[in-house]
Amino acid sequence: MSKSYFRKVAFGIGPDEKLPNNAVSWAKNQVDAVPDLTWQGEIPSGKDLLTRYSKWVYQDRKVLREKHKKDRKAYRAAKDQLRLEVGERYFENLELCIRHDAALNSGAPVFERLWMFWCNHFAITDKDFMPEFTTGPFHRETIRQHMCGNFTELVTAATTSWSMIHNLDNSESIGPNSKRGRWRRQNGEVATVNENHARELLELHTVSPAAGYTQKDVIALSYIMAGWEHPHSKKRLECNPVKFNPDSHEPGNHKVMGKTYKQRGLSPKSKLLDVIKDLCAHPNCKQFIAFKLCRHFICDEPTETMMQPIIDAWDATSGDLPSIHKALLDVAWANSDAEQKFQNPEIWLLQLVKMTGAPWPPTPKEMTYDFKSKPNKRQRQPSRLLRDLGLSPYRPTQPNGFPDTAPEWLSPELLIRRLAASREIGFRARFDLNYDDVVRKNFDAPDEVLSHLHGASSQQKAQLLFPSYWMLMA
């Protein structure tokens, strides 16, 4: 049995867990249903956090800046108080606890690994305080809840979500010949579409540049997407649920990648739904997603042989995600001895914690937050550790998310940071931890690994094992 498989597709085997008899069955049994979140503290809804976000942006932009426009010191003090009241420095840490608690305790670590993959695929960049308020709910309520349907449903939900529309500025898109566009031009204002969302839907979320789409296709898709927006209101500003506004939609038929899209039914919003369905069925989309899945879970340079079973499962089930995931798990098993994958910092951290049973994430009690008094300086902040390791999951700087290839994570600085984290976790690991058992459950050359640890104390073993080659690769 290839024990690296349990780290390749999940987080390894914990000290109180038995090694499954059939690794592939163990993995496949985890992807048919969305497991419940296990965090025992509060799990705020996206609706509630969008309301907090609206208070943050309204009070800051419309109240505090005007009130203290001649006194920067008073403005900073008032803004710090506002940060406290809305939890601006709290909710990202809470979301990390929810995310990591699920990864370690939901009973479906393979599903959780796939969740992290899809969250990164539909990346929301570090913009406009979204990491603090809306990216976490987008991951929990949009991505996670659509992982057991088909790919088209997942793309549709992500594309029309508040987070994606705001992140890629689709509310700024106004068809030049729409009712709203004509009014703006009559009043001497600009009326045009913003191409960001359409371009990323093509380039990053579905068919990829390999499909050969053109700038004309991007513009036509931007016309089709115009009207999908979060309405602006006086008190909540942009923090309102997404609606389709036909007054901003570019009228007429639009051709994308050789196909003309017409209005279906009473609302022109159907055009976007039809485009997404066709994009998700496109051969280049299947190839692109299969490549990304293999690159994340198996190796940096997947082969056609690796990708083909995933594409076949897609074709056989019209993009059923559990079937696609199961095909991936078969391929990962078939290549677990021949291929190795460098683990990104977050996955590495969770494997370290899982294998040692170290107390992570912080408990609900440790995360208690008072929205009225100053934050407790001793309160644990998971975001700091992830930031130190180089991967803050709610803060990718690019719309294509965090990289999945080894060179981006192999800098001396990032490796030294893992060494420091290993030392910290080593102090938190159970004192009765049997490293012989840990190694024999999780590594394919246990005697070689154990010889490296021979003679070291328990804390030293954590510092020797977890930044090592054997742990960094799966």
C-alpha cells in the first residue's frame, strides 16, 4: 500500500486513527455528500457578514471621513473603534478556524482537500476588505454547497455570486445600448462594459486560452454579463444581494466562440446561463480542469494518460463532480508510487497537525471576541501563522489563485518559515506521541525516516521530520 496516498489526497493518518484497508474506497466514500461543518463556535451566515460589511463601508466612507476630514488623528481613532465594532480583524481568523476544523474533524478529509482546491480555482483576490467579511462565506455557502452537483451548477453559482461579481467589477458593466447606457450617454457620462469578469470566466474558470477565444468573444460575453450586479443603495452602498438588472443589459444577440446567444423567455439573464452551460461542456474546459486537478493532487506536469480518465468520467456523467472526483482519486492512486507532489504551506500545516494530533485550530473559547472592548492581545490569530507560511487562503494576490507548482514554494525564506512552524507545533504536540507509529502510518520508507529521527527528543523529532523532504513531498 502506498501510504503517501493519504497525504496526496488528504492530510495523512492521525495518531488515533487506523490505516484504512482499502485506500481508494476510503477516499471515494468521502465525496458523494457535503459533510457538515464541525466548528462548535459561531458560524455567521454570508447575509449577516454582508450586513457587517455594509456598516463598515458606509460608516467609514460616508460618516467618519466627513466627520473627521480635518483631523486625521481623530479619524484613525474612530476607524479603529469601528474595526472593533464590526469585527474587521476577527472574522478572517474565525473563518480559518472553521475551515481548518472541518479539514481535521469532518471525517471527510478528501472532500476538504477538494474544497480547498475549488476555492482556489474560483479565487477571490485580496480586495476591498473581502477577506475580512465575504470570502469565507463564499467558500462555505457557494463553493462547498455545490461540490456534489455538476460542474455547470458550480460555475453558475460562483459566477453569479456577490463575491465574484464584486471582485471582478461586474456591477460596473453597463451595456452601451442598454436603457441605462443610453441615459448615461445623454447626460455626458461613460457607458461601457467592464471585461474583467467575462475574461476570467473564459480564461481561469472554464475553457482556458487554449480554446482560442478572441477579444471579440470577451467583449460579447461582457455584453451578455452586463446587468448581473449588486444594486447600490444609500445606506448599504454596494453591499446588497445580487440581482439581474435588465436596464444595464446590452440588448440583442451576441456571438461567443462561434455560437449566437439569444434571449430565452422573458428575461435576458438566460443568455449568461446558456453560455456557462456551453463553456462547461467544451472539450477545452474538461481538459483544463482535469489538468488542474492532476497538477494539484498528483504532480506538477500531468500527462494525457493521467487526465483522460477524468475527462471520460466527465463525458459519461455530463460533468457530475463526485464522478469526476472519484476518477481523480483512481488516477492519484495509480500514480502514487511513481509521482510526488510538493505540498503547499497550508496543506503541509494541516498534515503536520493531523499526524501529531496537535491542538489546532484554536478552540471557540480561545476565539471569543468582544465587539465592545479592545481585543485581547493574547487571543490566537491563525491568520498570522498562515501569513508567515506564505499562504493566506482568503488573500491571493492574483485572480488565478495560489500557485500549484513546486518552484513558487521552494524559496529558502518559505522553507525556513516551515522550520519555525514545525518548532512551534512540536511544542504543542502530545507529549506521549509515538513517532514510530506516526512514521509507519504515513511514509513509504519508514525505516529510512526513523533513522533520521534516531536519538532525538520528541520536540526535536517534530523539528527534524516536518520540514524534511519526506514530509514536504507526497
